[in-house]
Amino acid sequence: MTTVEPAPGIDTGPAPTPGSAPSTPSAAVPLRRWLALAAVAVGTFAMVTAEQLPMGLLTPIGGAFDVSEGTAGLMVTVPGLVASAAAPLLPVLIRRADRRAVLIALLGLMAAANLLSVLAPNFGVLLASRFLVGISIGGFWALAAGIAVRMVPAEFVGRATAITFGGATAANVLGVPAGTLIGEFSSWRTAFATVGGLGLLVVLALLVLLPSLPAGDPVRLRTLAEQFRNRAVRAGVLTTFLLVGGHFAAFTFVSPVLQDVSGISQGMVGPLLLVFGAAGILGNFLAGAVVGRDVRRVVMAIGLLLAGILALFPLIGTSVAGGVTLLVGWGLAFGGVPVSVQTWILQSAPREAAEAATALNTSVFNLAIALGAFFGGLVVNAAGLTATLWVGAAVGLVTALTVWRTRGASG
């Protein structure tokens, strides 16, 4: 297939640092580029939804295979852990392969894995399909994270990155309720089939819209190690771990929190999660508009907002109005996390090592999801729902303090 030639002034080589001056005068970004970025955003939506889909379907899946809900929860843990390993390793393994071809192949793998989930005759086969989902998620995120900065001139990078990560933000909060609704109206197998079908549609879109993205210098294991020794990158990775881990320690239990703390009926939880998702998408684009000016201040503000909202939930979230108001604020705050931490990493890493640095950050992001949910569950079992809200608030505050102490590290 004929590849799309880059527009004048648009670099399709190794990713530049957001906010840096372009080497040549910038031209207007062709519509085809924005459409390609939108397709990548839908791809990230499909990938993250595939990872988190079982959260709302544990009961019917456990019943279908006669396993406990705790055991069924391995469908979330397995892809999260596999993705955290695949994210840094896959860029090393693919070396000089065209990133366009790899992205399309990974989306195809996700679609095939979901088809295997639909046809799974037993729980073991279902877990095997989730292992494949983990590989596709880790690899796709690691590569998609750097696509935006290769598709547009430097002054449009913030907007392009917000579009790319808008899909992930939407999936983090919309994927689970949407999958749950599909499962309720049909079956859990239909929910998996729907996500797989969406993945195939994105494959077709990327075949048409995405230009060739040849690799720069191949990522090597020593490159990954060098980036972890980079003080600025290490600070960004730590920030990612704290923000995401603290959020998921509390958000994993948002449904019982809304019901038990705020007195909201179970039937209203799904629609309210959609509201949370809309707020998250807005937060993503608000952060994308300002993060290029001072990423450290934006991340500090997000950490403080999350800390304040989660700390206030047990105090003023005890009514329907209070709970809904704080939930919307929570969505706005967390919506800015993906674009902000990714911008931090891209500003901190040398141009030639941007892919390695984003792979490390993607690995930590997925690890934080798995560990945040796991330790949040331990807190809930030991001390109740309110305690996990306090823990999330404490981690948000620690994040802000950590960023303040490393204020010279974000570049």
C-alpha cells in the first residue's frame, strides 16, 4: 500500500521533545493527519477497554465457568501484569520494524484474542486469551505514546497528544460501564465480541490513514536502563506510578463507594460513571491545552485535586448531591493524568530515546493499575471503603510533594 508522504514541516523521524522549536517552518497540519490521530485514539480506547472489560462482568463469567469472582478477577490482573512486561520489551524486539505495521498487528492480535475469549470453552482458555490481550496492550501503548509527536509540528504536540490519550481516558471510565451494559442486555461473550469488532474497524482505519512510521535508532535494553538512570525520566515514572496507583486504589471500588457512602442507588451507578467519563475527557483536553507551559505545575495541581476530592468524599460526599459533585471533580482531575505524565516523559527524554522512555512509562502505568487495585482491595477488606479513599488521598498528596521536591527534574 502506498504510504502517505509527510506534509512540509512535519517530522516523521524520531519523536521531538514537546515544546521544542521545529527545525523547519511549520505548515498547516493536513486533515488526514488529524484523522489518523483520531483513529489511534479509538485504538487506545479499544485496547484499554479490552483490558478492563471483565471488571463489570466478573459475576456472569464466574457463573459460566463455576469459578469465584476472586478467581475471575485474574482476567484483569493477568493482562495488566503482562502489559507491564511487554511495554518495555516489545520495542527492543521489533527493532527497526515500521511502527505503523506493528501498531496494526497489535490491534489485530487484540481482536483475535477477544474472539478467542468469545469461543473459550473453559476458564483456562479464557485466561490464555487475556494473556494475549496483555501483550497487545503493552506494545500498543508503548508505541502509540510517541505517535503524536511524529505526526504534527511542535506547536501542535499538546493538542495531538491529548487526542491520542483521549481514547485511553475515555476507556478508563467509559469502557467498563459500556461493556457491563452490553453484557446485561446480551451476554458477556457479546461484550468481548464487540470490543474485538471495534479493534478490526480501527485496523481498517489505520491501513487507510496512518502514514509509514519508520523506526529511528532501535531500542536496546541498555537504552531502557539509561533512561531509568535519567533523573528527569525517573521522576516522571515515579509520578505516573503514584498518580495512577492512588487513583485505582480508590476508583476500583467507586461503585460500592457511591452506594454505601453517598446513598446512590445501584441503577444510577452506570449513568454516573458515564458522567465521570465525560468529565475525564474534558480534563484530558484542558490539561493538554496548558501542560506544555509548565508540566510540573499541572501534575502538582492534579495530585492536590485528587487528594482533596478523595479526602472530602467521606465528609461531604455522604449525600447524593455531594457524591455526584465530587465524582465529577474526580473525573476532571484524573482525566488530565495520561497526557500530563506522557508530556513529562517526552520533555525529559533525549529525542533519540523517546520511544524507550515512553515504553518504561507505559510499563509502570499498567503495573500501577494492577497494584493499585490489588492493595486497594486489601485496604477495603481490612478497614472498609472509607479507608481506601483516605489512602488514595494520601497518595495524591505524596505525589504533589514528590513533584515539588523534584521540581528541577521535569526539564
